[in-house]
Amino acid sequence: MAAVSGLDRDQRAEARRATVKAALLGLNNISEVHYTQDSRRWEGIGNGRAAAKGKFPHHSDCSSYATWCLWNGLNLGFDVDDVVNGLDWSAGYTGTLLQNGKQVKRVENVRQGDLVLYGRQWPGSHVAIVVGRQNGVPMVVSHGSEEGPFFVRYDYRSDVMQFRRYI
């Protein structure tokens, strides 16, 4: 699979580390991360909240949170254009996530920084970001409610639609 991001192998590894670091930063600051679908959901990128500096969005939804994590690894790390939503790092939702990147067809090929999209039909209804594995099972950070984000198995929902890679 050719890299969607255009990065070489070492750069992709670094981008994955930065993406996961961002996802875990939000998880570790759960009491300060709020769920919203209003315009504040893009404050992480809009206000330049870099995870490497300990900054994170205080308001987001699932797709803006996942995009913010990938923005940390791809754009802040390597000045990669928006290969995630195709909207200049300023907008998107599960539908644009499904229109970009590349599908990963087998769960055993899923890597850190890949997204898991959920829903019964296009454009999907939720997205979470893969941050590692436990006992061989991909684990995700999922931010889909005010109580989140959560660290859960990728299949915590029964409607896994597909995996997508952007790095």
C-alpha cells in the first residue's frame, strides 16, 4: 500500500507516534475535553493546539477529534496537506473521512493512527482512532459523547464499517 501522506517509512512512524500522542493527551485530560457538534469543534486545529506542547481541544466531536490527532502527526510534523478530509484542515465529518485516505481491509493490518469508521451505511455515524493493541486486538480512543473520550476495543460497537489509513 503506497503512503497516502507521501511520507517515507521513518516519517510515517514519527507521524503515527505524534498522532497517538495527541489522542492519548485528550484521553488523559478527559475532564477538560467536551463533546460538541457546534463550531467550537474545530478549535483544536483552528487555535493551533499542538499536542507536543501539551495543548488539546477543549471542544470537539468524533470526526474533529480524529482529524486533530492526525493534523498533529501529519501537518504539524511534516506540513502534509489535508489528506484526511480534503478541506484544508478546517472542516470534515465521517463522510469526508470515508472519501479520503485508503481503506485497510483486514483488521490484522490496522496500525496506530488508522481510523475506525462505524455505521450501517454511508456516510457513517462515528469514528475512533487506533492507538495500539492489547492481546493483538486494536484499541481505540473514541470521543463520541460528553463522557468521553474513552479507551476501548475497536469493536466496542457492532457496526464497524471500515478501517482507513491517512499516514
